Amino acid sequence: MNKEETTLNQTETDLNEETVDPAVEEVQEDNDSEESVEETLTEEQQRIQELESKLEEVSQKNLRLQADYDNFRRRTREEQAASLKYKSQSLLEQLLPALDNFERALKTEATNEQAKTLIQGMEMVYRQLADALKQEGLTEVPSVGEKFDPNMHQAVMQVEDAEYDSNTVIEELQKGYMLKDRVIRPAMVKVNA
């Protein structure tokens, strides 16, 4: 019986070990699975952080592109507005010598009726031309009595006259013109020293 008891005890021990072993194995598996879950979580968190940083980078890029596009549209609008504002500059610059010649012709004195009639017709054409140019935004540069401004005046002569202050325009030799706010031809003037 000793042998039988020993075998029986051995069997019970084996059974106990088998029942204990699965429990121990489960605890070990739980520990392993917790570690693998933690590893998975940290890997997923890292992946989430990477994706969030990429998303932030793409968002910043998108904002910069949007700002660049808005700046491009604004510049284009400003260029178009400037182009429309000064679209007639080339034509006006070509008409200015004709306007000057009209003014010189109108300063001549008529001696007979036929010449007076011709000058009256020229005055009407001159006024129509001057009105059309004004409607386009052409204005004369103010000169006589004004302070000399190198942006608006071209000094051709310099004299000393006690009647005028220093650096004052005393005579206009050729009219200057502006198109809206841009000088297209400075006035040729005589300036007091």
C-alpha cells in the first residue's frame, strides 16, 4: 500500500500541479498580455502623435498657401486697378504736343475777320479736346507762385527777383500735366534763386 499510496499521492500532486499550473499560466499570460497591450498602446499613442504632428504640419502649409493665394489675388486686383487708372496715359502723352500747339496758335492775334473766325473755330476744338482730356483725369500742374517741387517741375532757368521768395516758380515756360495723381510731364519753369 505504500506504493499505492505513493502513487495516489503522486497523482493528487500531479492533479494539483495541473490545476495550479493553468492558473499560474493565466496570471503569466495576463502579465504578458498587459505588457503587450501597454506596448500596443504606446505604439498607437506614438502613431497618433506622429499623425497629429503631420496634420498640424499640413494645416500650417495649407494656411501659408491660403495666405499666399490671398496676397496674389490682392496684388492682381491692385495691378488691374492701376492699369485701368492709367490706361490712357500713353494716348495722353501723345496728345500733349498737339494741345501745346493749339495753345500757341490761339495766342496769335487775328488781323481780319476771316482769321478771327478761324481762331474761334480753333478755340471750340481746343475746348472740346481739353474737356475730353479732363474727363480722362488730365490736370495741369500748378506752377506760377508755387514752391519749386522737383517732382512736378523742371527748372530750366534760375533768376534773382526780389518780388518773389527764394525757390519759388516765377514763370511757366511749358505746362506740365498730371494723370490723376501721377505726373506725366513736369512743367518747365523759371525759378527764383
